[in-house]
Amino acid sequence: MGAGGRSLASAEKITAANIYKKLFTHEDYPHKVFGIHKFLGIACLLHYIYRFAAVLVLEDMGFSSGLPTLSLIAMHTTLSVSSMIFKIPRKRIVEGSRIWPEYRLHSIIFACRSLACMSLIWVEQRFALEPEFGWNAAIVIATIFAADVATWSVGDARSSTIRDLDAPPALHFFFSVMQFHATAGCLVGVRRYSTQFVYVWVIQFTAFLMTLRRKNLAPHHALVQTYGVMLTFGFVIATKDALSASSWALVNTVANTAAIGRLGCRINKYVLWVVMAIFSHFARMTITGQDGLGHLAVLWPWTWALSVVGVLLVGHAKLQRAAAAEGAKDAKAQ
């Protein structure tokens, strides 16, 4: 276990009554807006169960341009924002799997990023509008800026969500690369609710898992492994939602190229994503066949393969540096 919490073996016995007692406390009920966060959490959890049960049965998980879809988007938005009612420790603990203020703000911001993309799809479908991908780029850049403001607002209490997590270096790298895939999914803007919905699920359910950890109802490393499984599931859903092999390869090329640029070359993130937005604008034309560029779509599986090689090389270099640093640390300790 990490240094920040007790092991599960040392915790009190986990029973249904104990779980209820720890999850339903006076902290937000009744004096904190009548337990709104708890009730919204239960409603959203049931909604996730329904949509994932429908993933192979209903088109796009059953989302549509009707008012119920908009209402459910609003429900998940309210769940994220309502987390601000809680008082939490100002600084992150060593193991890194309990919520701290910077993470809470980032969780709200990035959940709202995907919810904004879902809202964009809803507006386009509702009013029979052509897709306007410029809004996807605006959402991504605005999210990056909002996250930077959030980090600035917490002062010296900031902490890198991935780098400072108590987990093996290989998992650090995998988690980081998957974050680029989520951003690329928002930027390229495949018009599928389910892709964005699964991103929201990963963010909101991770916050719930961290709440379980804070209340000592789950061990740290099990939550880290669960997070990895969730990211993998999200990747599978995004793959299922791909309009074609070429469109899937394009999104993954953008994601991997961005990961190489940021993790391997330390390119400024604003410069990086503006370049990726411009690139995506022209690359989409090859998928749609616009301006006679459809014949170039066959290139994307090849660019994807090259980008995978690049990501693996960056990962290998990072793991070697992590091993060398750990070796130097052990030698110094001796």
C-alpha cells in the first residue's frame, strides 16, 4: 500500500451496513442541499448501467436529439459541479488516490468537456445542422485553459494527477497516453454520443472510486488497476464507434502523434493542440471525400502504425529513465 492510507486488512470489516454508514453521512445530508450529490450520483450510476447494457442493442446507446438526452446531459453536468459542496484536504496524500482540490476542479472541467461535445451533437441533430468541427477545437482549447487556471488557483497545492500517482511507471505512461486519446476523440469529433459518454463515465466513476478510497472502503492499488480497465473499456467503445477503419486510424494517429509531441518532445500544449486541430481539419476531408481527397484515406492505417511505433519508443525511453532513477535512488539509500 502507499504511505497515504491504511491497508484494507487493517480496516474495519466491510459490511453493507458499514458501506451505507460511510457513504451516506451528515457531510452532505440534509444540510448540504438535501444530499443532492448523493442522489445525483445514484441516478447517474443507474444511467451508466442502462446505457452500457444497451451498448450492443441500441444505436449509439439509445441517445437521440430528444429532450430526455439533453436532460440527462444536464444531470451529469450537475453531478460534477455539485461535488464543490464538499470540504476536502487541501493537499494530495502520498499514494495519490484520494480527491484533492486541484483534481476535483480538473474532474469537473474534463467531464464538462465531453458533456459539451455531447451537447454539440444534440444541437446539430435537433436542428438538422451540418457538423461544425471548429466548436470541437474551441472546446478542447478552452478546456486546457480552464485546467491551467484551476491549477494556478490552488497555488502550491498542485500535483500531477498521473506522475505523482503511486503506480508502476508503465501504468503512468499508459494512463498518460489514454488521456491523449480522450482529447483526440473530442477534437476530431466523431458524431457519436457513446464515445463522449464513456469518457464522462471514466471521469465521474473514478471520482467515486476515490471517494471509496477516502472512506477506506477499497484499497489503493485495486483502484489503480480498475482505472486501467476503465480506460481500456473506453478505448474499446471508441473503436466500436469508429465510422470506418480509416476514421479510427485517423483519430488514433492524432492521439499518438500528440502523445509523442508532448511526452517525447515537450511541445507546448497550446501549440500542440492548435496544430492538431488544423491537421484534423484537413484530415477529415480524406474521410468524407471532400475536395477530391477521399483517395488519401488509405494512408491513415499506415500513419497509425507509424505513430504506434513512435509511442512505443517514447514509452521505452521513459521506462528506461524511470528505472535508472530508481536505481540511483536505491544506490543512494545504501
